[in-house]
Amino acid sequence: MGIDRRKFIKASGLAALGLAGLAPVKLFGTEDSTQAVSDSVSSRKEIGKPLEGKRWAMVIDINKCLREENCTACVTACHTAHNIPHFDNSKDEIKWIWKETFHNAFPEQEHEHLKDHLLEKQLPLLCNHCDNPPCVKVCPTEATWKRERDGIVMMDWHRCIGCRYCMAACPYGSRSFNWRDPRPFIDRINPDFPTRTRGVVEKCTLCEERLRIGQLPACVEACKAHAMVFGDLEDPDSEVRALLRENFTIRRKPSLGTHPEIYYIV
Amino acid sequence: MLEKALQGSKQYWGWIAFLFVIILIGTYNYVRQFQEGLYITGMSRDVTWGFYIAQFTFLVGVAASAVMVVLPYYLHNYKAFAKITILGEFLAIASVTMCMLFIFVDMGQPFRILNVFLYPSPHSLMFWDTIVLSGYLLLNVVISHVTLSAERKSIPPPKWIRPVIIISIPWAISIHTVTAFLYSGLAARPFWMTAILAPRFLASAFAAGPALLIILCLILKRISKFDAGDEPIEKLATIVTYAMAINVFFVLMEVFTALYSNIPEHVMHFEYLFFGINGKDFLVPWMWTSEFLAVVSLILLIVPSTRRKKRTLVIACITVFLSLWIDKGLGMVITGFVPNPLGTVTEYSPTLPEVLISIGIYGVGALLVTVLYKIALSVRKQLPV
């Protein structure tokens, strides 16, 4: 863990340098740079100005997403960037972003005469980074918390005691537990991101480590259909706000009052 | 007083040796789990709590049920419970200890458990559960020690202990209420999110705990000179009868609300519990057994002649205990996760190491009960010569 941590701290330090304007390389600094290089592992070396927002959110256009049949670019990009292991036994599975049928993603919205393309195909699901996250409320050690400055629901893998109460409380199945040591099951370790130990819970952190060096979340960057748009909900001129203004969007299980910040254009 | 536990017959040492064997087997399997991870259990990404947390929940009830002897004896001065009150308190101590062990073995990072105190989080019910459980353990250790020491010296217990005992009464209610709140406050799990969960927990606890106490008293009568007497046993049987009837009534309330309202996410869990979904039906035979045992026990308890006869009363108590153990120690916790919030049915059944670890913890509980009861009986000179 020590080496991973040191590298992590080093990356944060470099990000701070970028903030001070000492690192002039700024390739992916803006939100509309979705066409940028998709090899997330190598792109970590480019240090840009941190992306700053008061309330990060994501809008996913289901129709655009479904046009790319059987595409898993977002899942691969995320799981490569974050050292997600692959287990043969699905019960041990760890996933930060994954694809699921409309029926499973929106059980309350489903009906039998739903458009065929929605019934059959799958769309991406990830942590909703809720405004009112039930997982944070139940954590007995504050190992997971909502970051005040931008609303990201964070995880501290060094503090988590592995009680899995947050997994029981999450209405979206967004959290995974390291039932066993993940390291031998990682295809190719990304040295820029920590690996986890067994016995802790993990989940999507909206690529806060990439935002710090001016990069968009790995899934957004990797999406071939440009179906995923990331931005600041508090900024009225942001692309996410424009999309929310112009389209009818839905969120998962809104009746629970969790206020998910991942929106779906149907 | 501990030296009293170090003398005993061949049978006594044989029993102790047996308990040590199952504790050792449990410990060996726990070391394996600790080294390899919780993947050696049946738990999964979808069913994240299993046998351990279910046993914890069941045993919190057994611990809380001590109040059913403490309250009549101390608050209403019901003298018939004089002999068995200490047995109830000792049972509570053993149960809370088992609860803590079950939580410990369920942790992914057990050595970080002190983080609960280093970063106290009052917004988490688990924080409050830790507090009420450790408080309840402390209360029962202090109360039983002080009262038994006084009895040993044939003097009345000190006056200051009475308010402590009075506090222990609502405290017992609190441990099971807070444990129910762990579940009933989760919007993600419709099966648990019911206001009747805490009352139901208490009702089942006040049936299962005293039923176990009756069985223990009758065993003690056979193997020692201790005789609880007919009146306390009959009174305990009445408590078991009412609590079991109320528990079944509460369960039916839940079933009605879920099935008549017909909200899919509520109905699905009951469907899984009693019929299985898509052929996935691990719990189905267990749950029907539980319901069958509940009916048998209620008949045996409500009919006066079978309740009074020791032989049929024992059967009634065993059926109550088994029925509620299946209901709480298997069905209640697991079904909250099946189907998962996305509607996927992932089944769970405990693995062999998981069961052996659990049996080991029950062994620790049985060892504590044995040693503590031996001390209590030695003080009263009721041991066989």
C-alpha cells in the first residue's frame, strides 16, 4: 500500500503545481474535450489545471448510448484506470460502472409495451453521487462522506472497517466489497492509482483523481457515442445544465429522496 | 468466585472439553477467513450480510429477554423469580458476548474496529448499537456480580445497585430496538423498512429467550440440585405464550400489508421467502418449517394441560426456539437482500467454514453459560456432591 500511497500523494502534488500555473501543459482542461485521447492510463501523465465545480453531475443520453451496440468502452476505461480486479466467481465481483437493462435500472419506469430497444439493451450504471446519500448516513466510521466542495461521495479505503452497512443502505447496488485480495486478479496494474486491500468497500469516485489534473472522468472520455456528459450543475452555462433544460431526463428511484446526480435522457 | 468453575465431575469436564473442541474448530476456520478474506463465506456482492449478522440479530433478542425475569422480580417484587433472575442475567452476558463476536467475525477489517470509537458517527445506527450493547454487557456484569457476591456473604445487596437494575430494564428494550433500527431505517430495503420491525423483534425475543431459560432450568434440575420450582416455570411459560402469540400476530400484520397493497417490491420478498423466485428457493423449506413449528408451539402453549405438563412444555419451548431461530437467524436478514434493489435474485446459503465459525461462537456462549451457571449454583451450594 505504501508505494501506491506515495504515488498518489505525488500526483496530488503535481496537480497543485498545475494549479499554480507552473505546468503549462493543458491539453484536456475544458469540459468539451470529450474527443480527447482515450488511453486513460497514459494520459495521467499530462497535468492540467484542476477541473473545478460546485456540484458535479452527469447526463447520460440513453438513445446515443444504445446506438453503439454491445459497447463497453466506459466500463473498460474505468476498470483499467482504477485497478478493478476480474474474478471468475460473480459473487466476488467488483464494479464501479457496469451495464444493466432498463428494466433493472428503472424498475419503477418499466412497462410491458416499452420501446423494444429499451427492453433488450443495456445502459451504464454507476454511483449516483446522491445529494442525500444513504450510504454516508449509515457509515459508522465516516469512511465514506460527501465532499462539501463538489458533492462527490468519497471513500477512505484506509479507514473502512468492512462492515458493509453502506452496501445494505445503497438503493442502487453501486458499492462493491473486496471479499478477497484483489491484487492477483488485476490484469494490468495502473501505478498511478492505488490498489485496494481485502475487506474494504469501494465504488466510483467520479474520477476525482483525474479532475484534480484537469481530466474528465475516464468513462466520459472513453464514450464513443458521446452519450455521457459531465459538468457542474451549479453553473447555469454548463453543458449538463443545457442538456437538462432541453431534454426530458429521469433519475433512478427518485421517490427515495436521495437526489441522484446522474441523469438519464430517455 | 471463578475458582468454583474449576471443580467438577467427569461429565462436567467432558462437556467443557467438547466445547473447547468446537471453539478450536471455529477459531481455525476464522484464522483461515482472516487470512484469505470473507470470500470463503457464502456472502456476495448482492447478499452482503448473511449468517453472522443474522445470528447477531437473533442473539440480541435472547440477551434482551433477561428483562422478562428482571422486571417482575425487581420492579414488581415477584419473589418466585428470585432463584432464576441471576440465570437470566448470566444468559444475557453470554448472549451479548456472542453478539459482539458475530459482529467481529463479519468485519472485513477487524483490526480497524476501534475506528467506530475513534471517529464516532452519531448519524449511524451502528454507532448507537455498539454503545447500547457494550452498555448492556457492563450493566449485567455489574448487577450479577454485585447481587451474587451479596448473596454469597448472606447480606442484602448494596442500595446503589437498585437504580442500576432499574436502568437495565429500558436498556434491555433499547438494545433490540436499536438493532431493529439498523434495518428498518434503510429505504433501499423494503422488506425491512417497516415500523413493526422493532416491536416484532421484541415479541420474538421475549418468546425465544424465556423459552431457552425454561429449557436451561429443566436441564439444571436434572444435572444438579437446583430446582427453579413450578411457579416460576409456569410463569415463564405464560410469558412465552403471550410473546409468541403477539409475534405471530405481528408477522401476519406484515404479510397482510405487503400482500394486500400488492406493491411489487414488497410482495417480491415474501414471494421469495415462501415460494421462491424462478426456482431459487433455498429458504422455502426452512420458512414453512418455521411456520409449522410456530403453529405447533402455539397449540402446545395455549392448551393449559400441555403447557403445565413439563414434557409437553419442553417440546413447546424447543419448537418456539427453533421456529424463531429460523425466522430471525435465517429468513429475516437474508431476504432483505433478495431480490436486490435492481430486482436480481442472487441466492445465499452459508458455507461450511461460515457455519463452523458460527458454531464456534455458540460454543463460546455455551462455555460462558456453563461456567457462570456453575458459579451461581456453587454459591447457593446446589451442586451435586
